[in-house]
Amino acid sequence: MKTICVPKNKEALDRLDYNKTESGDLFEISLDNDVFFELCKTGFFQVINKLAHSNIDDFEDDAIIEEVYLNNVLNSGIFCKQKYSVEIFKVVEMIEELFIKALKCNTGIFFYF
């Protein structure tokens, strides 16, 4: 399983840094391997990596915390419905929501792959 999460506030972010999160600290989704590889085949994570100067990949953990990079991804068109199958787009929408929450919470988005 791959996990993408957003701490709800600065305190939750601090706990995440020390692997001490509490129930309710995070907005999160889990991706099974099939969904992850389908997203990879579309180039989804590669585009995010380019826009956010990140390294989101299989067996890699990374985070996007800078507001400019979060906005780069949100404003890029990567979340456009026409680029994905119906099933994969549902996941893409959930990831987009996490990017929005990362900005609103002023914490960042974390990828544990």
C-alpha cells in the first residue's frame, strides 16, 4: 500500500515528523499497487515531480511543503478529467483534494511509497 497524507495543522505536522501521529491528525488516502501503477503509466507522478522538484516514485518517500510547488501542481492541468479513465480519475480527484487541503492547512502533502 502507498499512502498520501496531509497533516491537519502544525502540531500534526510535528507529530508526523516524529512518527507519533494521533487519530484524526491526517487527511489521507491509500493506493493499492494496481492504482499506483496505473497512475504511473499516465505520467501523473512524473509531472508532479517536474513541477514540484520532488521524487515521488515506487519505494520512495517525499513531501511537497512549499506553497509555490503546491500551487504549481494545482495550476498545471494535471487534474484534468480527460486525461484519465473514469476509475483512475476518482483517485486523481482525491489527490487534488489533498493538494488543496495542504495549502489550506499550510502543512504540505506527504507521499509514503
